[in-house]
Amino acid sequence: MNIAILFGGSSFEHEISIVSAITMKKVLKNTVLTYIFVSADRKFYLIDSEKINSKLFSSGAYRKSKELTLKQGAFVIDGMFGSKTVEIDVALNLIHGRDGEDGKISSMMEFFSIPFISPRTEASILSYNKLYTKFLAESLGVKSVAYEYLSKSDERKVTMDYPIIIKPVRLGSSIGVSIVRGPSELEYALDVAFEFDSDVIIEPFVEGVKEYNLAGCFTSEWEFSIIEEPQKEIFLDFEKKYMDFSRDSKVLAADIESSLERKIQESFKKIYDPLFLGSIIRCDFFVIEDEVYLNEINPIPGSMANYLFDDFEGMLKRVAKSLPKEQKITVNYQYIHSIQNAKGKA
Amino acid sequence: MNIAILFGGSSFEHEISIVSAITMKKVLKNTVLTYIFVSADRKFYLIDSEKINSKLFSSGAYRKSKELTLKQGAFVIDGMFGSKTVEIDVALNLIHGRDGEDGKISSMMEFFSIPFISPRTEASILSYNKLYTKFLAESLGVKSVAYEYLSKSDERKVTMDYPIIIKPVRLGSSIGVSIVRGPSELEYALDVAFEFDSDVIIEPFVEGVKEYNLAGCFTSEWEFSIIEEPQKEIFLDFEKKYMDFSRDSKVLAADIESSLERKIQESFKKIYDPLFLGSIIRCDFFVIEDEVYLNEINPIPGSMANYLFDDFEGMLKRVAKSLPKEQKITVNYQYIHSIQNAKGKA
């Protein structure tokens, strides 16, 4: 199977996407990989998978690579004597943050009829925006923590008790996130968050809350990762998370009761099915007094959370073979024909 | 100003989009129009605006037009001796239903940095799907009518009193919609709706409910249409709606109290700002006992609801000049540089 890795993007997480993409080479040893880079100015480049390394991008040398164009059915290389199709079986959307998680890549892949592993556009919009994730969870009967919501132009008023955590609604990887322990810290934390987004979500910060991550997908059956209890130093800052995105070594499963494991899996299923079909996602949960709360959905997790799975490479291929199909719509111009006929008779 | 009209699409409403597009020629008399057709198989064609008529499409003759490719910054015509940019100032997304209203066009225009008049992707997803519109309305403090929700695989159980109205969640123009007066009609109505969508929404059908439509946008100020009381024969079937999409003659404003008009405008503002900036939408409201309920959002209304505005052409140009800007993201490879430096020292 030939998998195209789409990475980069006009995103605050552009660099960690490069790290995720390079990690795939170590993880997908029995797969042909075609690397397609989306530059920060949103051009597509075909990157030689033999030569891929982080310096290729930071130095700007990637610009010497062949530029690609999207045509119906494929990426193509334009040349002097017509265009040449880039032969792939499926694209894996590995662009973290904007472009990858906000529905742009999924919209383009669907429009141009390129099979792709990624949340579809509805799923992207509802998981990329943390406010909409709250709506989604609520409608599916999955608990999530209490929240308040502020737009840049709103009065900066918080009614919740401190400490609180402030998050830009549309970003991942802890970018722009602050823990605020009292009113005196509020202004600065909001300034930081509003640097990155026009809207923020505010939640109570629960010291020492139990956090569990579960990744998975549905192929012909449910395929779940182990449940990980993420290491926390309050929360990972961006640089640590960045290093974390290159992970390819296995971690230990969290030591939890099987009844709690099942509860977490049931919450995952409610979120995933059917909205996220065709994607591998990670859901991060809090457990408070034995109740499971959705914290966040990671629609494109760092290095695809490969280190949480026993057989990541096999699973990726099974996902590729069980992608949701877009509904077929036949356009037959019957209304235009009938109007033309009516006019003809008049 | 040169406005590109994007129309067609892989949509059940492909044909009415053609009608909407042709109507623009009658309405936008002092504007240079560039017609870009999205065929049912999703290729872009540059259509000669002098020759545009419905037969060009129903006969398949459009395929002789020049095919276009999306490149960063523009649509281009590929030719033997390099590619030629199609010069436009702004694109108007006039694709009803799938592709136009589900975020595909907005995603592509944003990705390829082409200025466009249309709901952005978040706004598209929340208005194209009637279930998500309910979430949105609720979160904004706008009332909407009670509803139940069924997926194709769910048990076909309705707990609401009859008569009810069944709508596919993702379609406009009354496609697949039925009024069901009793349990004996339920199965057939659901069969019809599930022909078009995997999910349906069910609402009480209120005989003779007052319905009012308001279109508008925000440019440097609020620009509202007159409020229309749509003519109803229970509800318009597809063929009547289809004819309706070619409207360009003015209608009379509904005869309502100015206090109710203000209430309707206030509900519109709550929905529109800031999510729908950059677009002209129509909101359809019910009024029950002097309370305003959101019925539907029409993110790309038929013929852009031009017939409801005094100065549609002027407004379109003002919208084009007040489009929301995407946040600027600078990628400077600082993390990759710092890791490379750390490695160098090791």
C-alpha cells in the first residue's frame, strides 16, 4: 500500500507536523510512503522520502522539490509535456492545527476524490473548536467539564471559582493555554490566549485530576489503543509536547479497573461513531469520582498516537480499506429539461 | 469590480444553482461577471458570460469550455505555454447544497487565498446541518422549535405528537421533506428522507404558523432586507422552489409591527455576528405567540435573495470590501532550529 503523508500547513503546529511526519518513517516500515508537504504559504511539494529530515524544511531547501497541483482524482506534477499523476492509494492527513484539523484538507480531499484518512469536515469543525466539542458531547450524552466562553470583544468577566484554565478554542498542543490561580493573573492569560484565537474557553482547573487518553478507530470492528495516563508536570508546555510528537516507543497501559476501561471505551464510541469514521483519533478524558468526562478530542493526534497501539501499521491499512463513502449524487438536468420543454410549447 | 460566480457542484441542488447563477446576470447589471462552473464530477470550467444559458449545461456543451485549476492565489487556465491567471476581485459562492454549503468551497477558497463571499467553513457546517443549527441557536440564546433526531440505523420511533415534519438534516430546497399526519405515514416519509441523507430531524408541524424571512449581512453596518412573509401552499415543493430561484422582481414587505421587525432583526444579528461575516444569508423564522423562533438558516439563499434588497448590487460590493481576514500565522522553524542546535552541541 502506498500512503501519502500530508504534513506541514499554515498552522501554529506546522513544525510538530513535520516531526510527526518524519516519525511515520520509523513506524511504517512495511509501507511505501509518499511525502506531500504543505508549505506555510500553502503550496504542495513532493518530498523525496529518502531525503526527508527536519532541516530540509527549516532551511527552505524543500522549495527545490517538485510542486504539485490538485486535479480531480489526484495530485499531479505539472511538466513541459503535460502532467503526471502522483500514484497513491490513500492520503493520511497529518497536519496538526489549522488546515489539517479545521476541515480544509478533508474538504479538498473529498472534493478532488482522493481517498483519505482523517476526520471528515463535520467532524473536523466539531472537534477543532472546543466550544463545539461541548455541544457535541452534550448531544451524545457524554459528560464534559463546566465551562465559560469569551470572545475577544466581550467584557473580560469570569464567574467561575479559581483556579481556572484558559484555552484558545481552536488550538491544540497547549498553545496559548494558561492556568490562572487568581483574578490578578487573568488579564495577562487572556492577552496570551487572544494572541492565538478570537475566542477562548474557560474551565475549572482541578489539581491532580486523573487524566486518561484513549486512541482508536472503527474498521470492521472497534480497534482501541491501550489507555495511557499521560505524564503531567501540571501540563506539558509546547516545547515538551513538541518532543513528544516524535514518539515511537511503546508506553505502559494505565493501571485501572477493567470497569473504568470499559466506561472510557463506551464514551469514545459515542463520540466516534459515525461522525469520525475514516479517522484515527485520540480522546482525552478526566475521571472525577468514577465519572468519565470528555476533556478534548484530538482529531489528528501527535504522530497519530502510534505508540499506544500494538499494531499501528496494520490498523492504518485496515482504516484505509474501510473509509466512509461520500453519498453518490446523480445530476440529470431533469428540471432544466422540463422547463425547456414547457418553454418550447408556450 | 469583477465578481466570479461559482455555481453548479456535486449537489442535489446543482440545477437550481445554475438558475441562481443565470439570474445574477439580470440583477448585477453594472458588474463584470466571470462564471466558473463546478461540474457534477467536480471540475472547474470558465463559462463565457455572454453565452450562458441553462441548455449549455443540460446538453453537456459546457465541457468545451476552458478547464481551470486552483493554484495558490487564483484559478488558472493551463495551456501549452504555461498557465494564465483568471483575473477576478472576489468569488461569490452560489453553489446550493453540497460543495457550496458544506464547507468545501469555503475551505478551498481560504486555502488558495482567493477572496470570497460565502459563509466560512465553521458557519457552513453549523448551518448546513439542521441538528447543529439547533445547537448553535441554543448557545446564542435564540429560540428554535422542539425536535427529535433519527439516524438511519436508529429504531424508527417518534415520541412527538402528530402532525410532524420530517427533514433530512443536510439538505435545503425542501428536498426529501414530508409532512406526516399520523403513524401510518411515518415509514414512507422516513424512507424518502433517508434516500437523501443518513440523518433526519423531526419537528412538530404547526398548521398556519406565521413564517418570516429576513436576509442580510454586516458590512460597515447592518444591511437588512425587507422581511418577507413567504407564500405558502403548506410548503413549496421542489419544482416550485426551483422556479423561485430565478426570482429577480421585488416583493412586498410583510405587514408587521415594527417591534416584531426589530425582534426578528435582533435574532438575525445574534446568529450572524461574528460567525457569518463575509456572507449574505437568509434566516427563516417562525413567530408563535409573539415569540421569534429560528426555523432555518439559508447560508446560500436562492438567487442570493436579491429580490428582498433595495440595493443588492451595491451591497454585494460592500460585502466584498469587508471580508473577514484569516489570522496571519508566521512559521519560523524556531523549534526545529533549537533542536538542531541542541543536537549539534551534544
